[in-house]
Amino acid sequence: MPTECPQGRSATGPLRSLLQFSALLLLGGLLVALGVILGDYASWYFAWIVGTAMIVLVSAAALAWLDAQEAARGRLGAKPPRNRARP
């Protein structure tokens, strides 16, 4: 039986997602390796894998940063900044 997190979410959810992501990443890596071995487009496959990994990592870092900012703002009781473009 899964334990409950303080937010009410299942504790197995993030772990399951991580395992699924890892399995798909491994499968993708194997397919790319097979494509490199069978074809002569190794540079294209390498650039695609590196670029995709960078996009995912930058997106995850931005999401973590935004989450940390919102948590800090909530602890301080501050309101979000107003749009200064409006008069």
C-alpha cells in the first residue's frame, strides 16, 4: 500500500515516473546505438541525443527554480509582483 505524502499525493508516483523515464531513455539509447552501428549518420544521432538531454535538463532546472521561488514567496507572505506596464 503506497504511503501518503504531506500534499496528499502517492509516494510511488515520482518513483514510477522516474523508472519509466529511465527505461525509455535506455531504450532510446539502444536504438540510437543500433542506428549508429548500422548507418553512417552518427554525428546527427549524437547531436540529437545531446540536444534533447539539454532541453530536458534546462526545463527541469527552470521548473525547480520556479517552484523554489513560489515556496519562498509563500513563506514570506509576499504577493506576486504587479505588471508595471499597466498605468
